[in-house]
Amino acid sequence: MREIVVISGKGGTGKTSIASAFAQLEGENAIIADCDVDAANMHILMKADFGISEEFYSGFQAFIDNSKCMRCSKCIEICHFDAITNDFIVDELSCEGCGYCSLVCPEQAITMKEAYTGRVFVSKTRFDNTLLHARLEIAGENSGKLVSEVKSQAQALAKKENCGILLVDGSPGIGCPVIASLTKATLALIITEPSISGYSDMVRLFDLISRFGIPAVILINKYDLNEVYQEKIVSFSDKNDIPIIGKVPYDTSFTEAMRQMKTILELSRNGIADILINAWETIKNMKL
């Protein structure tokens, strides 16, 4: 099985739009995983049905049994996050689950319970894909763990169904969710743009990918907006032997497609569809 992870060093490069286009092209032949759980939106473009849903728990949260509590205030004094009120109620948004309060409580009135932080979904899409995706709850912590859960379920399903391709829409940036997105990847597709931040974030992202020994390719979106930084990206790819598999021109059809909840292939102009089709075929034909 090939696991293709579409990533970008920053948000707004067109990562999800391009990943959704590839999902449309591959149809039922691919399992899709949206690992951008902090701002998941792939399900919107693909019209996911949210067929299966399960709760996700990660980390811990303090709970005070007021029938045992003697109001000694030791828990309030020890809490560095001011998560316990004067009424001895735990503020769920402030509690970091460190457990100090439960250790100092002389009446053992405080217990640490697993915290509900999100939901994982298994959906069918309008392109006949199976999509694994998730929703991180408000103030939910450990999004990297939620990404790992999405990836784990997607990998297991792809193996069960003997699917040849697992296509992952990874998290932006270089933090823990990105590392979780890249685990066991066969190939990383970097979506970048010719701007100061686009270039610098691409360089940082490639450094991260290299540490995992994962082969990478680059697709430049909005390549015609800044000739100077386009040349810098090309020079960087040549120096580091990273193939550039496509250059997509700037086009308002990207934002228009999102507004209409469609993929870029459905509104494509200026030969964008052909560029993306060729890029996807290049990826599938690579010897990995």
C-alpha cells in the first residue's frame, strides 16, 4: 500500500483543495484520511455522510466529589492553572489534567477521568471514497493523538480492504500533528507557494521530512504570483533533488470552488485540471 501525505508548511496554500482533487480522481480505489483535525474541512468538499461516529478521549481531567470534599482548599492552592473555583468546581476549559490536586487532597475526593476531546468519523463520500476524519472539540487538547487515531484507523481499513492507496490530507506546519500525519508515509507531497512565508515554511518542512527519511515531491500553487520566490523554490528543489511535479497558476476558481463546496476539478480553468491530473499520475507512477 502507498501512503501519500499531502502537507504544507503553512495554511492557505491550497493543500486541502488539491488533496480533494486527488481523492476525486482516485475514487473508490483510495482510502482518504483528513488529518487536519484542528481545522477539518475536507468532508465539506467531498460531502461526507458521517456514517460512523465514535468518541475520542485523550488526557485527563479532574473531578471533585463534593460529598467527600471537606473544603480545605489545598487543591485550589496547588492548582497552577486556576482551574478550581471557590465553590470547588473544576473548570473544564482550564484544567490541564496534571493531577496535582488529586495528590494533595487529604480526603481523596478528587479523581482523574479521561477527557473527551473529540470524535472520529468514518464516512462515504460523493466520490465513492471512504473518508476517515475527526472533529476536535473546543479547547480539546492533544490533537496529535487524534491525528494518530485517524491515521491508525485509516491504515487498518486500507489493509483490510486491500486498498492500494491511502491518501492523507496532513496538518499544516511542522508540529506534533504534522509528525503524526507523516508516520509510516510512503511519499510526502509538499504544497507550497512563492512567497516569503511559503518558501521559509517549505524549507522547514522539508528538513522535518528528511529526518524521517521520507521521499518528497513539490507542487507549486499560485506559481505566477512572485517570480523571485518561484525561482528560489526551484533552486531549492534542484539543490536537494526534490522533483517538482506541477506548477499551478493563480486562479480565483480555488476560492470559488470552496464557496460552492466543490473540488477545484469541477470549476477548473486555465488548464488546472490537466496539471493536477498529470501531477497525480506522476505520483502513482513513481517507484517508491
